Amino acid sequence: MGARVVITIALRVRTLRTPCSSLSGAASARRLLMPARETEAIILKTFPLGEADRLVSFLGRSSGRVRGVAAGARRLNNRYGSTLEVLSHVQIWYVEKETRELVRIQQAELLESFHKAQSNYGLSTGLAVISEISELILPEHEVSEPMFRLILLATREVERTGDWALALSYFVFWTVRLGGWLPRFDRCVACDTPFGSKAAFYDAHQPGLFCEKCRRPGMKPLHLEARTLAERFAGERLDRVEYENSMQPSVKELREAALAWIENHVERRLTTRELLETT
Ligand SMILES: [Zn+2]
């Protein structure tokens, strides 16, 4: 909350300062350029911009989520190579301009390659969901070390295991937990009855888990096994959880519930979600 207020004030100061600047042309551009910054980053999304450039959204470890332009990134033999792929782990150098919201990306170097996951259609679907959610929930310019580590861990595991099922379930569960939107998993939000070994129910229209008696039409079940898996996720690192076939239904149930709570929080449907059913 505090950080957001500071950012708003800083932006206001910038808007006020701009009209006072009487510099012109190249001199003005030079003076308004801030010193170059450098950060470890995860590429969240890129879009084509004009004929040769790319608009890039990245989560900097020390900068938070930032959007910038990589000039010439769409030209053949450009200096960015494969560094600007979705969820690439990079070192990035950029320059902020006082008058513009977009930074100018100068250089990016690959720290870690996720080439297998990025180039395989099925695996890249899992990465696309991680990317869309991160882009939607992370406020601009707010550092988030836990989310940085979570995205990196989930992407690494998709790459290492060649499967997104467990990694994605873990990612969405922890996203909801870190966001503070995780409901109680032991008792009904409406009547306080403990679930015990019975199924709990949820939907995307309200946060919370409901008992058999309070459930409303259209709600989906979250069985004991999926709730137990959530407890395991809460206490164990993803790369230490062994994925067994018997976990498949719980992994999916927990993922679907967490996706519903994320959609409830961001108040929109995730566009990448339906792709999951096709891979
Ligand atoms: Zn109830």
C-alpha cells in the first residue's frame, strides 16, 4: 500500500515537471535520460511494435514489473537473440526516461535457458498461463521477491520434468497464497462446519470453500485429497515433490480451484486457461 502511494506521488511530480522543461531536441532527450539500470529479470510478455521493435514486459528482481521497448529486436540477427522469449531468465540493461512510461531496453543476456519448454507447444501452454497470471497480478514497479522466485521455480520445473501439470498447480496455489486470497481449507466459509473427509465446493463468483449443505448450483468439488495436496505444497518446495500418476486428479482439482480464485480476484477470465484443456 505504502509503495503504491509513493509511486503515485512520484508520477504526479513527473507530470508537473515536464511542461517546465524548456530544453529542445537532442539536448532535451539527453538530459531527460536517466542513468542506465541493470537487473536480473524474467520476461513476462512481448508484443511486436512497429516493423522492427518489440514491446517487452519483464519482472525485474530489483525493479518490479516494467514495460519497455527493445529497438530492432524483430530484425534478423538482432542482438537480443532468444533472450526475449516468454519466461526467459535474463540480465537486462535499460534506461528510464522521465517523460515516458516505457523504458528503453539496451541489452539482455540469457542467464538460464528454458528452450525445451518454450519451443514445445504443449509445454509453452503451461508457460503462457504463468506469464498471463504474473502480468495481471503484479503491480508495476513493485518489487516482489517471492513471486520472482515462484515464477522461476515453476518454469525450471516445467523445463526439467517436461510436464507442466504439477508445476502449474503449485504455481497457481502459491500465487493465491502469496496474494492473500486463499480461503480456509478446513471449514465452510458460510456455516463454519468442518469439512472433515468430505468434499468442499467453490466457484469463481466468490472466494471461499463451502460445505455440501451450503453449496450453490454450478459449484465444483475440492476433495480431501486435493486439500491435502495443498498442505503439501504449502510446506514443500516444488522440486522436492515427486509427481505420481495417482496425484493427477488432485493436481488438476487444486489448479482449477486456484485459477477460479485468481479469476475472481482479477475480475476477468484468463485467456490462456482454455488452452490447457487442449494439450
Ligand atoms: Zn456450510
